[in-house]
Amino acid sequence: MGGSRNQVNKAHKTRFSSKSSRNLHKTSDKRRIGKSEHNVAKGARAARIQRNKMIREQKRAVLLKEKRASSGSASPPRVIVLFGLSADVKLNSLSEDILSLLSPQGYGGALPTVASSEYRLRATVLQAPHGDLQSCLEMAKVADLIAFVASATSSCEGESDYIDSFGHQCLSVFRSLGLPSTVVLIRDLPTEAKRRHESKKTCSSSLASEFPEDCKFYPADTKDELHKFMWLFKEQRLSVPHWRSQRPFLMAQKVEMVADDMNSGTSTLLLTGYVRARSLSVNQLVHVSGAGDFQLCKMEILKDPHPLNARKEQDVMDAEEVDDVVVRSVVPDPLKQEALLVENVPDCLDNEQTWPTEEEMADAEKEQKQKKRRKKVLPRGTSEYQAAWIINDTDDEESVTDEEVDDMVMDETESGHPGEEGNHSDLSEDEASLDLRDSDGETDADSVMMDGENLTKEQLEDEIKKIKQAHADDEEFPDEVDTPLDFPARKRFAKYRGLKSFRTSSWDPKESLPPDYARIFAFDNFNRTQKSILAKALAMEEENRDDCATASTYARLYIKEVPATVASKLCVRATTMPIIACGLLQHESKMSVLHFSLKKHDSYSDPIKTKDELIFHVGFRQFVARPIFSTDNMNSDKHKMERFLHPGRFSMASIYAPITFPALPLIAFKSSIGEATAPKVAAVGSLRSIDPDRIILKKIILTGYPQRVSKKKAAVRYMFHNPEDVRWFKPVEVWSKCGRRGRIKEPVGTHGAMKCILNGTLQQNDTICMSLYKRAYPKWPDHRFPLLDA
């Protein structure tokens, strides 16, 4: 076969060409600009490559800076906390082995700190006491590394043998607090190689689910194994919770107190240690854990007692024998020092009012004298004090205002003596305003419950049974209360109102605020204020000012005006747990309304009632509060109050407390009623917001039962007990437990029965309900800090 095998393609016809190419011959300009052969995306690609290179270099520089800051002489000693997972773990021998490996010359002190020139490492080794949750928690707050120690001699049938109940409780608390870098050291392994490997593998597989994925397991029986671990620890990049890097703090290695000559009740507290995380200014306020917020009167920068340079060790030892060498001393500037402002001082005369004239004052005195002259018919045996509270029957009962009613909204078991409520309802407006500073009847019962020392053992058992019964009733019949028989419901529930829709109905957040709201502070724009304050703190860190002690500096803080009893307690505590002084940001000493998201801890079984006294551990800070619990509605500006903290779900806790900028972890402790034991962990969570305008509504449900039913109409009884109450609550909508809704038409008879019209057929076994709401507020604590006496 002849011919060429080369493929000859058919030329494209003009219908496949573009319009511009077909009309190219009509164009007279021969210098037409064509498309550039240069790739347009080439410049963008080069810019993208350069930008990614810069980002990599910045990250590398940050990591290098962190590594230099966390190792060597420029960093404070690393804090290693040894925590035994069970009671049979021997931490003393392990601590001695690690300290002797780092410092063969010896060590001493309650918080032993050593410097090793061989490992180029400085470390402080702490032993967490098994069974003391408070001490373990304080050590975990400052730990750079938590070494969980497990014993391989325990039976390997399950992981519960390696970790006892206290170990599980501490692990859950540490996770809520935020775990730093963690390792697991396995002790008491067999000497035979095969059995040793199998035992380590079994222990590691049993404990792996309890710790983070990057947690390493190391044998720690011999000196060579500890030597390998220390070399790896030296090169490890440590990670700490984010909240610890926001504020400077100092773990005191020496705690001393100096009596104040001017005031015998106060003293100056001296805390000596390394400044960590950030620079600490002498003009800042500091919080001493458990004691409160204070000002500094002086700060001394001392010579480092544990340098890494081996040639200076002898000089340092000589200096320690004499005293700490002061490098420089810094005193606060009165113009720049932040004031210790806790509460706002309200001016009662600042309100809009008219001063009474002389004639009005004379009339008031005359009317008061006439009241004294009136003869009253008193029961036999009535004292003068009781007679002063009895008002004549001629007074107009209908003139009683809403503020004159003691609206105790819980059930009759919490209301105490119903007969006293009738006496209170007849008080004058001035007397009633004094009694209504605390309008919630629950707080009276709570105050009695807190005073456990005055109750006998039988009374305590009865009170505990009542609380548990109320908790069970609240779970079965939430918010349901009974209308009193001998007191009008329109007065008993005078502060409550009905809502057409809980989600969409309006409620003014500034309406009828309690007197405690005049003592707190609020922000116009909290997010903007927080951003500005954190930016100022970062700028102070970068300025390297003269009034600051930089991180890793060995310093002594002189904290002034500390109560002498509190200072002596801190000196005693320093032998068992670290004393922490934390620098506060601007405004963090002022009181406001804080909201926490918290959940009841699994190990706590007793009921937690709203307004019970709890000890809040928020970051480094500790304070006492009496919270109210509420739901967290995402689609509404109103939130329903809960009478108890129920297990298995998250709730919001609102308290009066010092301002603390989120996000911070929360560990809540609760003391048992009438017991002198240590507080138990009750709940865990985190700080959500600071907002005094958050509306929390207390809901009650009044119930009635159909007496006669005729399709959509029914005669309902037992919701009210007189027709005046029915007329008073007539505008409020009613509903049934089977889903019907309706309204009250009119009262029937003289015993509180009423006619109701509903939107559907009502069943005879249904229940008619009415929902009423009032705004609830937290309870102001009796004492603000755990170490202060109530």
C-alpha cells in the first residue's frame, strides 16, 4: 500500500473561529496589542510562596523564643508535681531519687528547688498528698509537668486497680482545670526483662484511656531510667493552659509576716519566689489564694539563689547563709497605683425626690402620736413588742402595695409560719420596705441551714431529709406550689406576673432592681473593655518598665494590710501547699454579676440548692458566693431559674463576685452541713460572661382541678380560695397538662372556684395550671474569701 502515513487534520471552518479573528482583516491598526505570553498568575503565585515563607519563619521564631524562655537560666525553675494514682504509691523515694539525680550536693526547704549544670535544668519537685484535694488542686494550678505515678504491683485485672477513687476524682478535677504537660511514671516493675516488658505494656494499655494522646509512659525504677526521663523532659516543649499565660503569678517559696506597728489587727505579708508567665508591676493589685485582693507596698528584686552557672554555686550558698541579696527595690507610684476598690458606695439621696416641708413633717409627727394613743384589743399575754406589730382592723387592706408583701414563693414547707405573713401584709409602707430587702423566703431557711453549729444532731438529720425531699419533689413536680388557705394569693404572689410568651414577651432589665445592684459595677461594652485591658497588659509586658519584675525574676512581695489572722493561717498552710500570689488586671477587684456554666460533679451526691454557700476556684482566685442556678436559653433573653443543681446537665450559676475576665476554669467546693470535714468538690465548669442585665425569672405554677367539664368549658377549683383572687389573676392565661390553653371567665361561688374556657375539649382527669414569673437575683455572700471569718 502506498501513500503517506502522516495524519492530515482538516482545517477548521470559519464557523468554529471567534468573531475577532474573522474580522481581523478589517482592522486598520496593525499595532494592535495582543495577549501577553507572560503568565498572569505567576506574580500571585510568587507572592503566595513568599507569604507562606514569612509565616513559617514567624512560627519558627515564636517556637525558638518559647524554647529559650522555658529552658536555661532565662526561665524560672520548672515545677514537677508527683501525683500518686493510688494510696500504695510511694512518692518519697521517687522524689528523693529525682532530686539526688539533679543535685548530688543536696537540697532543702518545703518546696525543694535544685539547679543541675549537667542537665542545664532547674526544677522544683512537689509531692501531691494523697487524700488532700485542696493541696493537690493548688499544686496542679502551678505545675509545668504533672507526673502521674502508678505502681505495677497492683493486680492487672482492670484499670480501677491502678487508680483508686481519689485518683479518679482528682483526674476529673485536673481535666476541668486544664492539664499541663503530663507523663506517667511506672514503678515497682519486675526485674526479669520479659515480665518487666509485659507488665509495663499491660499497665500502659490499661491507663492510656485516662490521659491525653500525647502522654508518654516511662519506667522509673532505676537511676538510668530516671536519667533517660530527665533528658527527654529537658528537651520537651511544655504546654500550659491558656488561662495561666494571661496574668503574672508567683509561687511562694518563703512565707513570712511582719506585724504592723500602726494597727495591731493587720500585718505585712512577705512572699518570696519566682515571677512566672508575665511581668508583675508593683502598681498592680495581687490576689493571694484564699485570702483576698491586696495592694503592694514594696517589691524587692533578689539575687537568684539557684543559678545554673556552677562557678557561682559556692557564692550563692554563702549568700543564702546570710540573707537574700537585694539587687534593687521598687516602690509603687501613688499616682499610678491601682486603688483597691471593691464596692460602689451608693448615694441614697441621689435619687429624684422632694424634701418634705415643715408642715408635712409636723403632720407626720401628729399622726404618729395619734397611733400611739389608740387602744388596741390585744390577746391575753401579748407583750409590748408583739403589740407594736398588731394594726387595727380598720386599716384599709386593699391599699397594701406590692412591695409590702413577703412573697415567699416556695411551697409551704419553706414558708415557715404562714400566720406571720398576714401580719406583714398589714405593715405600713416604710416598715415593709425595710423588711423587703430580701424578698425571697428561701434565704431565711438557707441562713438557718448554714448555722449548723447551733443545731443538734437530730435537727441536722431532719434538715437534710427536708432538703432531699424538696430536691425529689422539684424533679417530679417542677415549679408547682400550693396556694395558701389563710392568706390571699393576690398578696402572696404580688410580685409575680404572667407572660404571654416566655421567649418573646418583653421584660425591662432595669426594672425594680434590688439595693445590692447599687453596690456593683457594670460595663457599657464588656467585649471592648476586655480587649483594651488585655492589650494594655501586653504593651506593659513589651515595654520592660522599671516598676516591673520580669518573668523568671526572683522577687519578694510586700503585701500590705493583710489581717493578722489570715497571715498566720497562710504561714501554716505554706508547709503543706503552695501559696500563690496572682497579679490582677484592671478592674478585677470590683464586684459585679458573674455567670458560670457548670455541671454537678459525678462524685457529689448530696443536693445543691440555689443560694447555698459555695467556694469558687476560678483560675488562681478563690472566693465565697451564693449562686442562683438557671437554664441557658440561646433563643431568648430570659432564663428560667432552677431551685436545685440537677446532675447530668449543664446549668448557669450567677453570683456576686469580683470581676474576672474570661475564659477561666471553675471548680466549686461545698462544705457539708454540721460537719468539720474539708469541703468536697461539688461542681465544675467555666466562666461565661459578666452581665448584670441577664434576666433570670423564677417560675411558679398554680394548679387546679376540673370539677365539672362541658366540652371546652370547665369549673375549676383549688387553684384559689376566694373570688377576689380569681378576679385578680383573670388576665393571666391558663393551660392544661394535656396541651389545652384558655382563659378564666369568671369566679363561681365564694370558695375560689372559677369558670375556664379552653381551646379544645378538656378531659376530666386533666390539671389546669397557671404560670407566674418574677425576677430572681443572687444572694450577697456573708464573707467574700474562704480564709476570712464569717
